[in-house]
Amino acid sequence: MKTKLILAAFTLFLSIQQADAQLKLPKVLKKATGGATGITENEAGEGIKEALSKGVVNAVLNLNKTDGFFGSQLYKVLLPPDAKKVESTLRNMGMGAQVDKAVLAINRGAEDAVAFAKPIFLDAIKEMTLTDALNILKGPKDAATSYFKQKTQQKLIEAFTPSVKSSLEKTDATKYYGDIVNTYNKLPTTFKKANPDLTAYVVGKAVDALFDQVAQEEANIRSNPMARTSDILKKVFGQ
């Protein structure tokens, strides 16, 4: 009986010591297996922010160029879904060239406006806390993109809208699209009027394209050693 009491007391003592040791662990990240990676929290935070910055720059450069949208099967902005009937009707009336000009101008506007997204993304990255960065590093493979989208999407849309509107006007997209929609709306056979406002539609398409590009960059950095172009990226994502 005495032996059992001694063993129980010893087990309780070890448990207390282990709990206390966990509270006093140095600020070093732990792998799922429990082994230390040798990466400090500050290094992890720096690596995540650099990865996001790299992804943002590449995403913007991929889209902010001639045919970044128009020449892409994935990102090309077509007329809004509720304008499909408009397009079909006008093409049947021999106005296909005018519709094509509108589509081209819309995509040129999106390509031009994407440049204004870069500082918005970078400001959001600067505001990321160390805790946020650590959660991203230990999270799923798209954790950075998901966090970024969750925290900044609405702010990005609100800030991006004036730039898109200005770009659409500069490339005459607003004029071309407004012309074809107004022409359609005046037809005696048109009962459901189409909305001639392009801005919100194009903003949504441009923001979605940017997030998709950032996601691709994040996946590339996480899985492709050749994409880790700095020492901190190699250390953080190479573990």
C-alpha cells in the first residue's frame, strides 16, 4: 500500500513538472510530431509576410498587363450574365463589332485597375500580427490566402471601386457597354431592362482574379523549393 502511494505521488510530481515545463518553453514553433523546428516566432512571422508580399507582387504583375485579363481563358471578363440576352440580340442585329469593343474595353479597364490593388494588399500585410502569421504557418496549405481574403476583401472592394470606375471610363468601357445596354433597353421587345452599371461587376471579377493568383503563389511557395527565393523563405517553408 505504501509503495502504491509513493508511486502515485511520484507520478503526480512528474505531471506537475511537465506542465510547468510547457509553460516555460522558449518561443520556438513545434511540429505536429512535437519536435522543435528551430524557427523562432519572429522568423515565422517574417517568412509569412515575405511570402504574402511576393505573392501579391506576382499576382498584380500577372494581371496588370496587356491581355492579363483579355488574353486569359480563366480571367477574361465577359458581359454580365444578365446581359447575355443583350449580347445575343445585338449580334443578331448586326452589332457584333460594338459588343466586341465593349468586351475588350471592359478587360482593358480591369487590367489597368489591378495596379491600384498592390498598395492595398501590402498595407494589409503590414497590419498582420505575429499571432496571425503563426496561425497561417501552422494552418492548411491555403491558410494565408483564406486569412487575407477574410480580413481584407470588403476593404479592398471599397477602395478598388473608384479605381475600376476610373479605368473603365478611361478605356471607354462604360460608354461602349452603356451604349449597347441602352440600345437593347429601348427595343420594343425588351420587357426586362438590363443594368448598364459595370463597375461592381468588374470589381468583383478583378478581386476574385487577384485572390486566385495569390492562392497560386502561396501554393507554389509552400510546395516548390525553387520558389523560395530568400533565406527566410527557405528556412520557414523548407521545414
